[in-house]
Amino acid sequence: MVTMFLLIIIFLLKDISLASGMQIRVYNGPGTEKVDSVVLPAIKDSLSRLHLDKVHASTISRDEFYTTDWMKDTVLLILPGGRDLPYVRDLKDIVLTNIRHFIEKGGSFLGLCAGAYFSSGYVCFEKGTPLEVVGQRDLKLFAGTARGSVYPGFKYNSTAGSVIAPVNIMNKKLIKCGNVSHAYFNGGCEFIPDPGFTNYKTLATYVDFPGANAIIYTKRGKGRIILSGVHPEIDSKYLVEENYTKQQWRDMMKHAPSQRRLLDETIRLLIVT
């Protein structure tokens, strides 16, 4: 029994050591939002909670993607929320080739909201409205459609349509957050696979929209990929906007611990497990 326990400890330390001295890089360029003020601090907090003291979080620019230098010490690449169309304009050709190469060789990838739309095969956003964005996407880490906004009421440059969305945790072997978790939502998508595409696992679905995929997990080559329509990284601790309603603030504060656990589990699955 003692021997088995020691083997488990050694295995866990081995996994963590693989991530030591490495970088989590968050794209910071046209279309991104809240990277320096919210996303990076929240990720750094998560690394602290996970005791990954030798893993650091930093940003990566559009120009850096044109080289392969950033891959040398990167364990996780994050495309954050914001607007998908600037990503389409600026991240193409050799940039997409480099991102795919990074993942195929064993790097992990996290696409959040706009980053998830951009990383899917097809985007269908607010179809039939003045906000409509519809079309193919070239990165195609998920062979399917990212369709949103799942919750109604989205407005650009506004928090009016934001909610703290409850999500059903569907794969408790991969992500251990209990039965239901919560995360900030503002304009996010659901993931609809193309016919015949089965190379993915549903990590969470929207409680308020039964059967709609909120967070998915897939692999490409040796790399792990999570795409999320919700924002576990938008932590109320770092939000400074004053135009949230009292109810929105109450919901954010109430569910902050649940949301932080979801972020921790997401990062753990991508760089430790």
C-alpha cells in the first residue's frame, strides 16, 4: 500500500515537473479584450492555487506568431475573448500553420468565446440580426459550428447581456467540478459537430439550454484542446466596470468560487494531467 502511494506521488510530481519553467501565453492583439486587466491576473491566481509556481503567464503578440521562437517554452496557448473578425484578419496563413504545429507536437490550446468561435470550422453568430457574423474558419480545431449567442441580449461594448451561466459537468473523469459549475458569459457559443465528427468530448453543457455544448475537449496530434463558450477566466475580483446591475454583481460574487474551480480544472487538464 505504501509502495503504491509513493508511486502515485512520483507520477504526479513527474507530470508537474514537465510543466515547470514553462509559459502560458495569452494572445494580446486586435480583437482581444481584458487581457492585461483581467485574464492574465486570473490565470496567475489559478497557477498559484494549483501550486504551479514555475509556470508563468504572459502575452504573445500577432508578430510573434510569425516565428517559432515562442513555442520553445510554451506549454499552453490561449486565444481569449473579444471579437472573432479581427482574428480572422490578422491570424492567417503561416500563423495558423505555426499554431497547428505547436499543438500537434504536444502543446495545449484554450479557446475562450471569440477564441473558440475562431477555432471552430464554421461560425454562426447572431444570424439574421445586424450583428450577424457567418462563415468558414481556417484553424478548424473543432470540425463543427460555433453558434451563438446562446443567451439572448448580447451587445458589443456592453455588459447588458452578460450572465453567470450554470453548466452541467458532463465528464467528471476529465474535469472535477461536481455536477454543476458556473462561469461568466457574454455572447458565447455552443458547439455543434459536423455529421460524423466524433473526435471530441463534451466537458460541460448549458443548464438553461439542455444538450447545448458549452465546453468541449479534443486532441490534435499530441496536443490537447479545450474550446469554451463561457469565460471561467473573467473573474469578478478584477472587473472594474461600474455598469453591471446589482443582480449581476450578486451573481458574480456568489458563484466566484465555483468559477475559479472551473478555471483551475481547465488549466490542470491542459498542462498537468
